[in-house]
Amino acid sequence: MNPRGRRVAILGAGPVGLEAALYACKLGYSVRVYEQGHLGNHLRQFAHVRWFTPWRRICSPLAARCLKEHDPQWLLPWDEAPTAAQIVARLLEPLARLPQLAAAVHQGVRVLAVGRTGLLKTDLPPERPRAGVPFRLLLEDEQGHQWCETADVVLDCTGTFGRPNPLGDGGLPAPGEETCKDRIHRGLPDVLGAQRAWFAGRRVLVVGSGYSAATSVVALAQLAREVPGTRVWWITRRVPPPGQGPIARWPGDPLPLRDELARQANHLALAESPVTWLPGVRVERLVPAGGKVHVALTGNGPHTLEVERILSHTGYRGDWSLTCELHLHQCYATQGPIRLAASLLQNASGDCLQQGPAPAELLATPEPDFFVLGAKSYGRNSQFLLQRGWHQVRDVFRLLSDGPPRDLYAEAAARLERIGIAHDPLPEA
């Protein structure tokens, strides 16, 4: 495929979306990026949270090279772990201002649906070939104005953070969950900072067993020590082996911030602390009662709790409604594209750092020239890393290439090395 004149539509201007846009522009594609909110909108919602991974795992060699060439003074502390706010301010916003991308990124534009011009989902090849037929995108701006645009290639980089999972048993909304939504926080609140007053002196229930839940539990325990009357219950669906806490730890963890968070959260769960941990417990029902919520539980432990605040850390899922007119095959377990999902399930390891890059062909979908990249490509598998996104971006443009594909990351890493910045090229799958 000759990039010249080929139109690439990228849905989402997060880290992977902007990375894909930069890669496409460097190869000569015509690029448009659609972001329904402001740049880095989801990252801004947990701006205070420090990531486990250092900058060198967050900023790709290509992004670093382009930013350095545009501004010779630009530099990152490669071995430090940034906060989400720093990722927006020091990476995403500078990328969006690059001459290659400034006119391509459209903020405040929501993609409502993607289809094929003149085709329906029921139109099947070979009678009605779909390859080569332009995609048709229904768009809407912040004033509600709608229009359509076309593209030759579509990359869905919309992620998952905009759609948190419900907190009820079986993955369903608990009865009363909608009624109590003003008492439920579904992100990562700044418990010791901007949202301190919302939690201080309150009875708080935390639901979930991942690192987001661990982050909130550690912060709430500190708040409970500082503000009398603050009480914390932490429920997890799974019951680990005796003596083990709810958060997994890895021998010789290469991410010390992750290991320290797990150590602190497990200590709070297992030792006498301001946190009461209830393993093997699920939310059955929520009943509002004045300024409180009666939480009916099922499983081990008490049958009810009375709380004033609920933190729902039950994970996220992608929004697949906008592509319902396309030919996609999803995994029955994760809702990710089936070929990649099957590989991830087959080669699953406990730690996301142990997963190698997937072969490029696993990114292909039954819909020609449509690809899902980033966290959404993993479905409900939460082990996606930004470096996996770089692999995906490189591999998609290899699949689109007619001739010998270029590896812009290897080229960029070599260029960075010549100016004294060590940034390893990506390994092969």
C-alpha cells in the first residue's frame, strides 16, 4: 500500500493514538485524530497518581526523537516514574504541538459510529467486497453538530478508561447502584489532596483487588490515621492462599514502586490497621438511607455494611457500540479481538512484564484495514503496557505496507544514541 494519499482515521488522542498518528505522518499518510474530550482527558482524571514504569517505558524512541528535533532543550528524566499529569504536560501536549500533528488532532470531536460507505454489516464478501471501500465515520462536536467523514484505514485507540465496570455480583450493576451513584467514585481519587474532604471522617467501602484498589486503600488508611471517624472496608472477590494478601507480588520485581504499593496494601489487609479486609465477598445490593448507603453483601463475612462512600475499582471495558456495523470477531472471555485475545490467553503469565510482543498478524481483524490498538485491544485483560502499544503501531504499518517495511523505532533509537540518549529499539515478536 502506497501511503501517499491514504487517509488514516485514529480514534482517541491518548498515548497510543498520538503515537500511531506520529508514525503514520512520518510514513506519509494523511492523518486525522479524533478526541472526544480534551487531550489526555482520562489521564487528567487521576493526574496525581504516579505510574509504576519510568519514562523510558512511556515515551517511545520515535516520540523522543521528534520532540528533541523540534525542541533541542526537550529532555525527560528517563529513569524516573512520572505522574499522569506529567505524562500529559511533558509528552502528550508537546506531541500534539509538533508540526506533523498540530493540524491533525481534533479535540472535542466524538466518533459516534464507524461503517463502510454503501455497505451494511450483513454484506459479505465475495459478493460485496469490503476491502478498498472507504470507511464512513459519524462525528459530533461539543455543540451537538453532526457530520460524516471518510477514511481508508481506521485505528481504534479509544482505550477503556471511559467505561468502568459495574460493582455488582456477576459483573452486573447491583440493584440500587444507579440510585446511589452520587456516593460512588469510579476513578482514582486524590484521597489525600483534592478529594480529601469527600472522604475525611467517612465510612468508606473499597471494592476491587487490583493496583487501583491498593492505591486507594493505602491513601485511605493514611487519612484514617489523620482524621478520626474515617473507617475503611476493603472487599475482594477472590480468596488468596492463607497468609497472602490480596495484591500479587513478584520476586525481584523490576518495578519497585509497584512492589512497595503491594507490600503496603497487603500489610494493611493482614495486620491490625485502619482497614478491614473481607475476602470472598461481593456486592449484592445498594440501598440509600439518608446520607448513607446500606450495602448488602454475599459470600464470606458480614451480610451488610453501612457506609457513606464507595470506591469502585472493578476494572474497565471498551466501548464496542461504535463499531457494531463492522466485521469484528471478539473473544468470549475478554471481549478483545479474537486472534490477539486467544494468544494472550494461551500465553498468559502472572506478570504483565513477562508478556512478549504478539506477532503482527494477530492484530488483523475480519474487517480489512480496521485495527484495534492500545488497552482496548486487550479487552478486559488488564495487562496492557504502553510498550505493547508501540509494537502494535509499528506492526500495523508493516501490515499496511506493500514493500519492505521501515522500522521507525529502530531508526529513531539509533539517532538518539548518536546524540547521547540511550533508548533501545523494540525487539521482534
